Amino acid sequence: MKLKLLIYGVLLVCCVPFVFPIWWMATTSLKPVAEIFAFPPSLLPGSPTLDAYRQVFELQPFGRQYLNSLYIALVVTIGTLAVSALAGYAFARVKFRGAGVVFVVVLSGLLVPNEVTIIPLYRMFDTFGLVDTHWPLILIPMLGAPSVLATFIMRQFFITLPTELEEAGRVDGLGRFGLFWRVCLPLARPAIGAVSIFTFLHSWNLYLEPIVFLSSKQKFTVPQALTQYVDAYGGPMWNTQLAAATLSALPVLIIFVLAQRQFVEGLAQTGLKG
């Protein structure tokens, strides 16, 4: 019992550096500006107010921008799951000549920084008239490095599944897609949970692509919108920025809480076989 209490105590202390910034962000968003810079600083707001949250929606179309980020992240997550699950299953279960070489070529996409490809991507989307639309924010993550990482995770998971499961499915008359859809994919819930969190988080926090491809405030996403809360002199509006940042952190926290078990299991099983 004492050992368990000691372990919990150590873990609690280790959590402080991770939890304290979130606590400070949320509580400071409820403080007036004068109280934010008061000395000594306080952990709780002395005169809590929701004025900063009201200004978040008054100064910008933050509700629309919030929905933009939400629907883009959901579409990217669903699309990435579809691409990575099929590709990961093919690399893990379908035997074809050059599979190892093709997989290495796919993984090499993780080595290319986004900054290297952003100019040719801009020229390509500009040619198709898709600049200042949400299509680049959907297609680039879905077919780029995040999808490559998701494919790797799904492949590693499918490798761990016993071959007897597919053999039993073949006896029941299932074809290749039937084996994937009815046998392997339902068992891949941990990997799907891990990929979903990774992908949603990456899309939700995407910053470089929005500032390059978007110019209309109505089409901004949350990370881009957070930079717009400045006063007449260009200085940051601290309480308003923190209120917007607090709102922007909620979807990620909710998704992680709902899928944390699958997330941990998916990562644990990713490296079992190579």
C-alpha cells in the first residue's frame, strides 16, 4: 500500500509540468487584463469574468472558424483512415513483387519537410483554382506525411494478426476485400484509435498550410484565427487569446479522453513485428 502511494505521489509530481500550463491558460482566460500581470501571480482568478470569451466571438467570426477546423479535421481523419487502412493491409497481407521497396519509398515521405513542398503545392492548387478554399487543407494531410505515418501504424498492426483468421475467412468464401472488411478491420480498433488521434491533432493544429492557402477570414481555421487577436498597436490581447486557446484545446482533450485506451494499445502493438 505504501509503495502504491509512493508511486502515485511521484506520478502526481511528474504531471505538474504538463498540467500546470493548461491550468494557467484556462484560469488566466477568466482574469481581467490588470490581474494577469499582478504580482505576486495567483493560481485562481480573484474577479472571474467571461468578457474575454465574449470578445473571442465579437472581434472575429470565431464560431465559423471553429467549425471550419472541426469539419476539416473530421474529413481528414476519416479520409486518412480509409487510405491508411487499405494501404497498411496491402503492405501487410498482400504479397507482390517489390513490396518492401515500395514501402520504403512510401516511408521516405516522412523525411520531406512540409516547407520544401509548399511552393510547388501552392502552384499546383493555384492552377486548379483551389487557393483560398479548404481543399488543400484536406488533400495535403490525407495524401501526405500524416497518411504515411498512419499507413505504417496500420501495417504494423495488421502484421500481428494471426494468419489463421484469414484462412478461416477464405473457407467461408470471403474474398480479399471481404477478409479486410469483415475480419481484419474490426480487430484493428486500437490502431484506428491511435491513427484517429494523431490525424485529428495534426489537422486541428495545422498552421503553415492555412496561412499559405487561405486569405478570407470566414475560411480561417483556429490556429490562424488565434494570431488575429491583437490590439490597435499590434500587441497581444492576452486574456482574449488565452480564452480562444482554451476553446481550441477542448476537442483534442475530449477525443483523447474518449479514445485513450485504443490510443495506448495501438502504439503498444505497432512495434511488435516488422
